[in-house]
Amino acid sequence: NSTFNQFRELGPEQFSWFPVRFTPEGPLHDQAAAESSRARIVEFVRALKLEPGVDSDHVTLLGFSQGAILSEAVALTEPGLVSGVVLISGRTLPELKPVASTKRPRVLLMHGTRDPLLLYAGAVQTNEVLRAAGYEVDFRSFDARHEISAEMVAATRSWLGASGQH
């Protein structure tokens, strides 16, 4: 699908949705590129929900790192679009403002306490942002770095199974 041809290859098996520089003050990202990626994901999900055989009431986004950042961005800006989001080792983009809505997706937020790239403190902040905006958040910490651990995979499967979201 051309929606996802926007990936930037950083190295072998390393891709990004938008440019970011890591500075002593924290990550600095290209806001226009991040917004363009968020909009493309929204466009893709809207098209997906129109496909035969897709249960449009049970669409869940799952993202790691920048994928988590953008999945949360979709959840905050288009709260009725998906029924759930799984956010692994991401952070909240500071320029995002939650859209008021009576319908919000459920959230599984997971982060490694030893993440050297996107610090655990960012996950704590993401939890606070989402809860303040009225989201139901299941926040789980793991003894992990910037990775998807086997424990995170198991937690995701359990959470998806318990919510009826496949």
C-alpha cells in the first residue's frame, strides 16, 4: 500500500516515520513530517474500515517507538476512529492537543524502565496526558530497554483477548 511508502530507512532493518534528533534536552522531531505520517495513518484506517470482512468497530493500532508515538497521536486527534491502541516504548508529541470526544479507544501503554532512547519518564507523562483527557489506560512497566520483550508480547495478547479486539 502506498500509504506506508513514506518510511525512511535508517539502516539495516531500521526505519522511521519522521526525522528525529536526540539532544541533551530530549528528542527533537520534524513536526510537519510527523503530522503528515499521522494523517496518512488516519487515511489508511478509514479506508481499511470500509473493506469487506473488517469489523470497523474493532480496529486496534499497535505501534513501537515512532509507531507508538503516531498511534497515540491518532488516538488523541481522532478518538472515535479506533477502538484500541497498544503503545510500546513511545512518547507523547508535545504539540498534540487531545480532541474532546465521548468515544475514546482503550489504551495499553507499555515501556521498559531501562529504555535509553525514549526514557521511561516519557511513558509516565504519556499516561498522565491520556488519563487527563479521559482515556482508560492500562499502564505496564517492564525491565527492558528500547525493545519489544517477550513479556510485552504476552501482555499484548492477553489485553487484546480480554477486550475482544483481535
